[in-house]
Amino acid sequence: MRKIVFALSLALLSTISYAQDKNKKLTIDVDGKCDMCKTRIEKAALGVKGVKYAMWDIPSHQLSLIVDERKTNPMIIKKALVEVGHDTKELKATEDAYNSVHPCCRYREDNSDDSGHH
């Protein structure tokens, strides 16, 4: 009987000390422009183990997530986003990753003055 009580109290303690949620809501600012960006951003986020839901809002640039905190954290998700070419506030995509996105998805500079001044 004492072993059972000990095991139960140990299980309870480990549950309390890891107060990490199975379904934690997060929001991350992610740079992008269009529906292609939306698809790429959501796919990258959902590719991270522990991400259960991802929806990127084009006008606000907000990526809404539901994650299992026991399996992932915001930094892991941000690394996945910059790997596919999208900047976050804390992490920036490499030039190679950024240049891999479709030209209409380039959000860093205004391409409107690309009017043939070569």
C-alpha cells in the first residue's frame, strides 16, 4: 500500500512541476504578404512536432497556434518559420531562405521601384 501511495504522490509531483499545457494558445508575429505565404507559414508551423493548429492572418501577420508545450516551444516554431523564408520578431530568415520564396511573397522591401532602372 505504501508503494502505491508513494507512486501516486510522485506522479502528482511530476505533473505539477511540469505545468506545461497540452493545448497552449500562442500567437507569433510572422512577416509575409499573400495566400502563398499563408500556406507556407502554416505548413512550416504544422510540420513542427507538438503544433496542433496553425492559422496565419494576412492583414495582421499574426500566426495563431495551439501547441503541446511538452513537445515544442515558440523558438522551435520560429526556427521552422525562418527556414522557409519568413521573419519573426526574434529570428530573421537567411538570405538564401528568404530568396527561396516566390517573388510576390518578398516582404522585406518594396519591389515597386523595380521599373527597369538597370
